Amino acid sequence: MALDQAELVQLLTAAVGEPNVLAGDDVKEEYTHDETLTAVPQAPAAVVLPATTDEVAAVLRLADEHGIPVTARGAGTGLSGAAIPQADGLLVAFDRMNHVVEIDEENYVAVVEPGVQLDQLDAVLAPLGLVYPVFPGEYSASLGGNVNTNAGGMRAVKYGVTRNHVIGLEAVLPSGEVITTGGKVAKVSTGYDLTQLIVGSEGTLALVTKAYLRLYPRPAHGATVLAPFSSLDEVTSAVPQVVASGVGPLILEYIDMLTLAAMSSHLGLELGIPDEVRESALAYLVVGLENTHADRLEEDTQTVAELMASLGAIDVYVLPPAAATSLIEAREKAFWVAKANGADDIIDVVVPRATMPQFMQQVGEIASANGAWISGCGHAGDGNIHMAVFQKDESARHKVLTELFRAGMALGGAISGEHGLGTAKKSYFLELEDPAKVALLRRVKAAFDPNGILNPGKIF
């Protein structure tokens, strides 16, 4: 039975309390969108702010009974449109479920609610000498959002992405049933891996209410090497050799000259690079290192510097700590720099690391053939290439993106390495992906969510 607005608000109020249901003019603008450049903001019928798993379960039972669409939202830092609600739906915002439930120092596990932000968790872990290593570039992002998009980031070359560190979940199914998958155990070989099925599902299968995260000792020493090259091809060709060197880089990023220039202008970044080097460098490789021992870090830094020189770097800089911090912070803000400079779309194609030179050559050819300008930087260590696409004509831009995605997939890659599909990239996914695989994913979706209330219109 369909509910009118007043009936809906009344039932939700009974579930979570009057102050925690927002409707009409009370819905904040921030709840209508995420950071996707191409998505259209949309206010929901109501915003619900639960404080407990039981309240989430009550909201989902209500929504499932009445066929009301439900979209989950963490901090709203996503880049795929997955957190944008429907006009006739509910937005479940996890602002109040923001507690670090437990830090288990013996098992190296953190248990967190979905609204906990990365910076909040890090502030708890740092005094304990521990770290949660996933760092997608926006420290205000929520752990729930990271789980739902399988967030990656600059440290993925060493530590992997979110799914490598989520060892268990508490989640609520659309029926209101609460399940726990995995937990503090290091491994499980008992039935299907529901934890990993939910990770990266963009809120379409269940709503995560707790995550069990693997922790690591926090290394005390770090260094950053910056190497300018005269071509992007030299940079991408150097990446496999850095990985093979045995230094185990924490960060392995490329930044093209246009992006670095924009960072410097927009953020006041000053690295002390001589003018003659800047004028001849077309791309830069950033290698971040860490170690628990200062002498070993020094050896690794020397190894990287010598390797960069042997691979044709114009020069090699071991950055002072302040400059290194500024560079990494600027790299984290690359999206905001691209947005401020008028980028029309941001994409994150991932290809096998060794195919990056071939892919980047095709990127240049696609841009040239379609009157587009494409700049970027990326997680070179794992082949995840972030590109800002400048092409105002929507039809021409669609052609550019289709060709970029097709080229990446032909090399064994995928449309998205960490941002997800949401609404922004789903049409490309459905056009280019294996139909048999898409059909199987639809059946998985139907098994979890037979009435189709969870984040409809996302992915499919």
C-alpha cells in the first residue's frame, strides 16, 4: 500500500524518533548529491538518521513492505552518483552511527560503524602505533562509503584496496534481517564469501552497520622520491621496474605536467624544482617509502633514486618532509583541482600495470581524434589511471568515454578501479560488459533484494 508523505514521516518517526526524520525544506542540500560531476542532485521524500542496527532494520522492514526505494549515504564524497536518492525514496544517512566500537590490539582488528570517517579512525589508531592503511585521498570519507565502493587510493600498491582489509561485516537485508559475515578471524572457508560480495556493491544488496577492519603496525619512518621524466611513456615504463626492485613502495603515483602545474597554481604547491627541469618534464613519478627502521629506509631511498636515474629521469629529488607532505596532500586534492579548472568528467579506468604505456598512448589518440583534452594522475603502482576529461559537448564526451573504457577493457582492465559505477558509469558498463556476467549480477541482486528497494537505478 502506497503511503502519503504524512503517513511515511509518521511511521519513520516511530522507528527512529522525530528529530531524526527530515522531510521537505528540512532536507539539507548536502543530502541531495555526492561529488559526481555529471549527476543531477535529487532531494528524497525523507532523510532518516538511525542510531542503531535495530533502527536500520526497522526502517528497511517498513520500506520493503511499502516498496519504498532506499539509498544509503556516508560522507557523500563518492564520485559515481551512488549516494544520490530517488525523489520518492528514503535516504538513510549514517551521520549518527559514527562510533569506533572496538580496537582489538591483540587481533589487529578495528570494529567501526559506517559513519566513522577515516580521519576519525586514524586519530584513534595513531597513539596505539597502528594504522588502517586504505587511503582513498579524502580523509573525510566514511568507512561505510569505502566499503560500499571498495575504495582504493595511493597506498593500494603496497596494501591493496578496501576488500583486502574488510574481514567481516554486520549488515541489514531489505527484509530487516541482520546478518554477520566473517569477523575477527583471519580467514574463512565456510560457504560463500558474503563479506566480499557486499563490499563494492554500492548499497544495492544490504546496508552495512558494522565493519571489521584489519589493522597493521604503523611504520615510524617515511621518505618521498620525486622523479621528473621527459615523457609519460618513460614514467609508465618505469613503474614495473620500481615494483620489481624489492623496495615495496607505499606510494607509486604518476602526475602529468598539466596536473602538477594546476596543483601548484591552485594549491600553492612549491617543490623547489628548477625552471629548466619543469620546462622539459612532461610527467613525474612519485615514490613513497616507509619502514620501521631508519637505516633500511635510507637504503631503499638510495635504491629508488639510483633506479630512477638509470631509467632516464631528468633529475631525482628526495623531498624534505614538509615538501613531501605538501605534494601528497596536493595529489589527494587532484579531483578538486580538476573540478575547479572546469573538468567535465572524472574517470578511473584500471588496466594491468604493464599495459599502462600502451593504454596511455591510446588515451592521447582518443583525445586528439575527438577534440578533447585529457589530463591526469593515477595510482601507477596498480594501473589505476585517474583522468580529467575536458569536452563540453555531451555527445562527443560520451564517445570519448566509451572509447576510453573500451580500450581499457580490451587490455584486460575495467571501467572503474575504485570510484564504482553508480549512475554515472552504469550505461557504459551495461553497453560494454559481458551480458552473461550482467545477467548473473542481476540474479544476485534479486536474491538479496527481491523487491528491488535498495538503491534502484545504480549499477543496473
